[in-house]
Amino acid sequence: MTHTSDSRRQLLKAAAGAGAWSVLHPHAWAQNAEFKLKLANNFPATHPTNLRMKEAVDAIRAESKGRVDIQLFPNNQLGGDTDMLSQVRSGAIDFFMLSGLILQTLVPVAGINGLAFAFKDYQTVWAAMDGELGAHVRGAIAKVNLFAFESCFDNGFRNITSSTKPIQTPADLQGFKIRVPVSPLWTSMFKALGASPASINFSEVYSSLQTKIVEGQENPLPLIESAKLYEVQKYCSMTSHMWDGQWVLANQKRWGALPPDLQALVAKHFKKAAQVQRDDIRRLNNVLEAQLKSKGMVFNYPDAKPFKEVLAKAGFYQEWKTKYGPEAMGKLEKYTGPLA
């Protein structure tokens, strides 16, 4: 048994606890909590994000001696991403985890990390997101009355899956019906590649694939596995076409109502959860390909260069450079080097 397999087993073993900590168990609220808060996301309860957030909220409750009780609502229990974004802005949800690429519908620059093929590896990703680029994005988020915590979680490098054929070259995407999140950058990228993208919230992805509304979708391996997309998709093309992370967002008014000592406590444990979750994803990426192959998925490994050339020729990079502006692009390209 390898270390990574052991780690995978430990992650799954903890999942039962995360699944129980849900909207189905209202008695889980601490009886005398001074601050009762809700944290929601779209990840399955067994995903490393929710396993680590479960640890974080437990630690916050214990260290605050019950003053702060954060209840975790995984797996779209409080609605799809766009619904939950509205709820965190109104204060119906206190904390919400969201991809910057979906948040860009409200904060345009939040999607900049998803510019196609920008990041070559994780070292570059974390230098940028924990550095000047991340700070710039958090500043923009603050202007819409949301607070973004310092460390974002890793959603991973995204790969294309399909029920009909492997995607080996840009030509394979011509007319290909692919689900994308509700995000202008995704739609723009796949249209430039000749595909036919459909914007669908993650809560509806499995059923959309099952009923053949779309042929394919794109996500990181841990989400393909934890959401059981291998049951409705045969091919996985390792395109790594964009990197995606999730910001932990707070309703600014509700966050501001917490005393400074409790803000520091929550921030400390959310940061720790993000750092450990990043390592979980790194380790999972080392074992998931073999696991998904064992479940029947067929893998292929496209060359990124032809995809980048098609995007450049279609004006994709120039369009988004103009939209993001020279300041934000300068902060991105400080880490990635010049983009096409």
C-alpha cells in the first residue's frame, strides 16, 4: 500500500463525518453559540475541501469555547453557485466558497487566473495567488461588499471529459457540446476553440451529461472522481487548459460584526484548511488517474501548443487582455511571462 493510497483512504474515511455535518442535522448547532454562521459550497461532502473545512469549523467552535458555531452546507444544499452568490451578498449565507471564474460575473478581474494555459505548474500558481495577483483580486472583491480570505483553495488544473470521443486536437472540439460554468471567460474560450459551450451550474452537470444535453464537461480530476462523472463520461483528455481555485468569501457586514479576536481565529483556521487542502489535491492528482482508469475512463494527453495557437489567432488573448487591463495583466504576467 503506497503512502498516497493510505492518504486517499484516510480522506475517504473522514468523509462520513463531513456528510453528517449538513443541513439535514439542525441539532448540530451549538446550543449557546453567540455567533451562528453558515458556510456553503458546491463540492460533494467527500471532497477534500469539505473534509478540511469540517476540521476548521470544529476547531473554531472548540477554540472559541462555543462562541462561534459555523455550520457547513456542502453539495449545493443551499442552491447553485449563482443562487449562493446572491445569498452571501444578501447575508442569508455568511461564508461561501466560489471559483474566481464564476465570481467574475460580479467582479470581472476575479477570473484572471483562468486565462487559458496561463500557468505552467503549481509553483507559478501559488506564487501569483499568494502574491500580488491574489492581493489585487481580493481588493477588487472588497469593492462589492464581500470579504475574501487570504488563501484560496485549490480546485485544480481542468481537463476535458467526453462521452463520445477523446479531444486530441482543436479540430475535435468543432461543434462539441460542452458544459461550462456560468462564466464569460469559459464561454469565450470554448467558442474561440470552435466548441458549442452551454453554461450550466455544477449542481446540474451530472444530469446534463446523463441525458446527453451536453457531450462533455471540464473539471479537475478530484471533482471528476468525487462527483462520479466517470459514470456518464468515457474519455478524459488531459488538457490542463486552465487553473481554477476557490475563494472563501464572507458577507462583509456579517464578517465585520465579529470581534477582532474571533475574526483572527476564523481566518487562522480557514488559512490552515486551505494549505492542507492544497496538499490533499496534490496527492490525489498522483493517484486519481489510475483510479479513474480502473473505473473505465480512457485517458489521452494532448499537446497544448495547437490549442494556444487557435486561441491567439481567434483574438482570445487580446480580447481578455483588454478587458482585464494593463495593471491586472501586468500582475499576472509577472509570474507567467508574456501571454500570446
